[in-house]
Amino acid sequence: EHNTEQIYNEIAYPLVESVTEGYNGTIFAYGQTGSGKSFTMQGVVDPSTQKGIIPRAFEHIFESIQCAENAKFLVRASYLEIYNEDIRDLLGADTKQKLE
């Protein structure tokens, strides 16, 4: 019964805040096909309360970087799908290519 804004604030926000302090972070979405994992991670643009965890995390990270003084940042992200024991990089050039 939560929207993605509430999920982000309760679960992902503290993790992303730690990432801005230099820690590694992982958000792992697990569940049955059709249970809403992709929607929770990606969301939709409108209404803004349904923007997903990924766009919210990116906004959070880059806002923190903009506010930081005397610091350098290296930002790397991966978005992987594991389905039927096949792994795919959803940010790669060919999202259908299986990874080893």
C-alpha cells in the first residue's frame, strides 16, 4: 500500500545517504514475476510520487555532489537482471546479451 516515494524515503534514502559518505550500497529487488520489482525500481515520471528508486537515488546522489565542497566523486552504477539463471546488464548497449 506504499507508493515509491514512501518506499524510497523509508528504505533507500538511508542507504543512498551512506553512499554519499563513501560507502558502497546495493538495492536488491527480489520477487515473483509481475510482483512490481521493475516498477518500484524504475517507476513512472508522472505522477512524481511514482518515480522509481533509481531516478530518486540518482537525484539524491547528484544533489549531494553539487553541495559538496573540496571533494571529488567517482559515481558508478549497475543495473542487472537475473532471470532463469541468466544475467543481463540493463544499462549496457545490448540489454539482451547474457553476462557470464
